[in-house]
Amino acid sequence: MSRSGKPPAAAPPASFAFRLSLLILGLVVALLILFLLILAGNKDQAGTDSLLASPATETDSALTTAVTPAATEDPNRLILSNLTPTPAASGEWLATWPAASSVETLHDSSALLASLQGRSQTSQALQGVTVFVDPGHGGRDSGAVYPQESPYEAIEKDVNLAVGQKLQAALEALGANVILTRTDDSWVSVYSRVAKVGETILNQVTDSLENTDKDLSQFESLKKAMTDIQTTNLDEGGGGILGGLGTSADARLLYDIERQFPEYLFISLHCNYSEAGSDIGGLQIYYVDNAYNYEFTRESTTEGYELPPVYQYFNDAGRTKLVESLQAAIIRQLPELTTTGGPQTVLQDGFVVLNRMGIDSALVEMGFFSNTDDRALLLSDSGQSELAQALAQAVYNYYCQ
Ligand SMILES: [Zn+2]
């Protein structure tokens, strides 16, 4: 329908009644403005409505200053309000979030983690653990292929899914709960995959606090953001609060909540390809720690670039342990995947599935399609099964040893 369908109403004569109604309207507007001003004043006093508190005035330049969260005045509020961003150090232009939680403890896994330690490798070993298994690419995005022209002998998205499904079975055989980020040849954006993690953990938080007095309204808007990202399902421009460089206050809150769930892991599965020749082969594992997250953001911007503060509260110890567990278990099972031809085995890069979630995550490049031996292993049923067994073993070692 056209917006100009109706002709404009004729102007009424400036009668006394008209002037009176103008006066009344003016009074109503003035009262409304007064009311809004009072409301705004109260908000500032409470100080807890805005997640992005006013800029800090201290000149604290340490990137990883730990701020001890103070108790909130309202016991039902969950979001801590006293954690302002740390301003950029001298000569730098990136502010950082403190290496401290912006939310009070909503979930305590310490008893579960302690009980996992030393468990024997039975069908109950990983009970209580949830692993997001993420077969990279899918649908219109094939990932790496071999040869470079069709007909293809090897298509990355298919190998990733095959290993992912075998890994699901191997982890479930150890008692773990497994969530695949895709179960068929469909295209799922990386932001959707990350939002799936957020959605799952937020649901667990709100379910567990449902019958308490806690104010869960902030989590409803975060949940909606996770749904929107999955509905949009776009890599370009579909990141919502997870998109762009730097970390918005809402994304920070999400990561801080996720970080309270160390019994969740995210493992992304990929296959490699090198233009530099068939000599290059073997396993490569990527992760992101706090120092790298800062460096990556710094290198992706130029001085003076304004963006939200950089997140600095990833669990470095957990992420490092995960990568070491994966590397050790895979090379033990498949020593032929030791890297050859120069590439490092453990690397860092700014992949969305690594730097946009608060749980520990790793991206495993299981071998090179451009390397004959790697390709044969990746395409064989037995090679895929051995990879899956080794990945599951790594998760067991991570929690139980
Ligand atoms: Zn890939």
C-alpha cells in the first residue's frame, strides 16, 4: 500500500476551542518531558542499567589487571556493574575488558570437574561433559577440494562431517553429550555455530535459575540475539553481537557466562590444503588465548581505530590444555600426521569459532588434501575412524587425567 493514499486533512479554523486544545496538548507534552527527566535521573543513580559503564578515569595500563568483582547492591541482580574497560596503554589504541567476570557465579562446575579426574575409561567416563562437534563448511561451501578442478576426489565438507559423526559416536560411547553444529550437507554460518553454543548455555542458565528471584531479563535479550544470528545465518553481516572486531558489553557478558561452563568444549574439524606443494603435510591445531586475541585485534586495525574493548578473560590454561591433549592423542594414534615440510603443528588465528566464545575451543586441521599420504588417510573409513578415536581420547585425557 502506498503511504500517500490519503489526502492530507484540511487545516481547522483557529477557533477558541482549537487554541484551548493546543494549550492542553502543550501542558501534556511538558509533563511528559518532566516525567522522562525524572526517570533518567533515577537510572543514573542506580548505575546498573547500562552494561557499558562510564569510561574509567584511572590510567591503569596493565592488560590483564584482575578486578575483584564487588557484590551488587541488589542481590537479585546478576550483572556486576563496577567493571569498567581498561583504557588503552600509552602508545596503544585498544581498550581491553578486565580479566574478570562481569557476571556473578551462576553455575559452579567444580564438583563435576573434580569427580571427572581419575575416572576410568568406561561408558560413564564423560558423563556431565558436553562437546560441540563442529564439522567445518557444508552446503554451498565445500571447503578445500582435491584436485583443484572437478571431478573432485576429495571434498573437505564431506570428510569433516564423516569424522564428526564418528567422533559423536566415540564420545557418546564414553558417556559425553554431543551436539553437532551440522548433521547433514547444509550451509551453516560460523556465527550460527557460535550462537548455538550461546543458546545452549543460556538455556541451561535460565532453566536452573527459573524458580529463583534472579533477574533473568538480560539473558532473554541475549537469547534473542542468539536466535536472530541463527535465523540470519550469514557470515557477512550476520554476526549480530558476535560480529566485528572488539567485544561489545553484551558479547562480553555472554562469554563470561559461557566461561562458567568448563564442562563444555567446542572442537571444529577441518582439512587443509597447501599451494606450496605436496611435501607439506600433517596435523595443525589452532586456538586463541588472551594475548593473541589482543595481538590479532591490534594487527587488524590501525592506530586511532575505535572499537569496543578487547576481551581478555578467555581461560588460557584450559585452551592450552585442550590443544596439547588433542595434539598428543592424535600423534600417538596417527604418528604419520606429524607435520612435514615446515608447518607448525600448533598455531593461533582469529577464527570466529575460537575468539567468539567463552568455552574452551580448538580448530583441528586433520591433514592436507595436497599431501598424498594425508589425503589417503582422510578419505579412508579406517583413517576417519582412527581420527575420531584419537579426538575422543583427547577429550577423555583433558578431563580425566
Ligand atoms: Zn576448512
